[in-house]
Amino acid sequence: MEREHVLPGDPPVAVALRRSARARRLSLRVSGADGRVTLTLPARAPLREALAFLGSREAWLRESLARTPPALVPAYGARIPFEGRELSLREGPRVALGEGTLDLPGGPDRLGPRLGAFLRATARDRLAAACDRHAGTLGRPYRRLTLRDTRSRWGSCTAGGDLMFSWRLVMAPPEVLDYVAAHEVAHLARMDHSPAFWAVVAGLCPAHEGPRAWLRERGGELHRLRLGGG
């Protein structure tokens, strides 16, 4: 179950309510990247108890939100992260990636969707190339590759060989995207996180510790960008 509760006040705060079979207690979390607020409930916790807990934590919640960096909203002249660097968005007659610039047509009202389409298409190209390379090295083909806008994980691999990635990886440095691709391709050989699995990862991406640390420390920054459609 996931629903939304609005905490009244100035300003009102939208809180996502999520039940989890694994949760043992109520917990309130604020994403440091985009200010998304999530209240997690154990499977059988009464809703009134959860809302009372939320009320008791309101002061802490509002202080945390006040410290959260503002969302990054696409606008001509704004700078957005792309492959570990920044691009300045410009209006142009066609999509064109330059040296530190990205031209997008359509006017301000269409900027979010146009930017989202560019980022997703580029992410698919980069991830497909990385997965093809790593799968070829491993000698284990994957079945298909899909993109989503996930918050809890950067990628996944099913037992059937389907790979899923967050399109937001295209905003990270290229070595970070490559590491996540190697990580998920390694699951084609080992569906666990055992030492044997990490040995496969190291074989595909020897310098994986740096990208792992980048995701731990800065991965949340990739969620600051708001496209208006997810």
C-alpha cells in the first residue's frame, strides 16, 4: 500500500505512506535530494498510530525540509547534470548536444518532456553499449533492457535475464553508469551478493570501488531534477 497524506500547515507537506512487511517500527524519512517525505508503517500498524507519530515529528520534519536543496526544474539558461558534467539548456531548432550546451526545441512548455526524452534515449544507448560489452566478456547474454525512474535502486536483474536501470544514471559520471551495468550483468552469473559475485564484478569493472562510493555519497543528487512527468 502506498498513499499520500497531506500534513497541514504553512506550507502543507505531502507525505507518502508506505506499508512494508519487513518494517518493525514506524520510520519517517526525508530524501536529501528532492525533499520527498516517506512514512513507513509495519504491515499491521494502525493508520491513526502512524499519523500520531507523524504529528510528533512535525518540527523535525519541517527543519529537515528547510535544509533540503531546492529541486532542479528545467528552464532555458539553467544547468543540468549530464555524464558527470553540467550542460546549459538553450532553445534551438533541433536537439543538439554541444560543448557544455544542450539545445532543445519546443519552447518552455515542452522543455521538461523534451529533456526527459533526450536523457532517456541517451541513457538507453549508453547502458545498452555497456551491458553488451560486459555480457560479451562474461559470455552470458541478457534478455532485454528497460529503463525506469526508481528511487530505491539503480538497477536490477531478474532470474530470466531481464535488466532494469534508472535512466538517471546518464547524469552521473560515465564510470558510475558503467559500474552499475557491470553489477547487474554480473547477476547473470551470480544471483546474490556473495564474494563470488563481487569477484565477477571486479573482473568486469576492476575499479568499481570508486563508482560505488560515488553512488553512496552523491547518488541522491540525481533525483533533484524534476521533469514534470517522472
